[in-house]
Amino acid sequence: MLKPEVIFALPGINPELMDSLIENLKTERNYIHLDMDCIIKYAKERNTEMGQRYAKGEEDLVSLNLEQLKKILFHNPNNKKFVITNFSKELKDYHRFESDVCKICRLVTFSKPLD
């Protein structure tokens, strides 16, 4: 089974540039944008099993997100390119993603450059 190609886009001081990159990836390179905030909201609204678990707030959010992303990333073998936003602010969570789900192709940030 082919592994998905995953890019994480981390917000920063230039949200317009991030939005532009995501739009370009979607239209020019056929990536699917997965916004974790929207996924969680949609799961709650639909009252799915995952939505109920999110709503209870009793489980670790990152663990739930990883479980949800596994389902999405491996559901359709024809969809293999994803750009994910609003996943986490902690570097350790991206390491967890790589150990539990799949390797990250790129991690793109839009923060202020270092002087």
C-alpha cells in the first residue's frame, strides 16, 4: 500500500501566504486540504462516534486527531496527497504523527524569519 504524501502547514504571521500556498497545492497539485478544526467541528455536528468522543473531551485531543487522520488518509487509495492545518502547536505531536501514522513529507511554517 502506498503511503500518503503529507504536508503540514503551520500558521504564523502571514496567513495570506499560507492560504495562497494551500490554494495552489489544491488547484495546481491536487492536494486535499484537511483543516483539523473543521474536521472536529464537522464530526461533532454529524454526531459521529468520533464527534461524540471529541465532544466529551475525556480523551487526549492529539490521540483523537491521529486516529481520525489515519481513517481519512488511508480511506481512499486514490487520494494520496494532503495538506493538513491546525493539527498542533507542539513539535512532539508531529513526531507522534510520524511514528503512528506516516512520514511527513514537508512541514511548512509562516512565522517570522530569524534575524
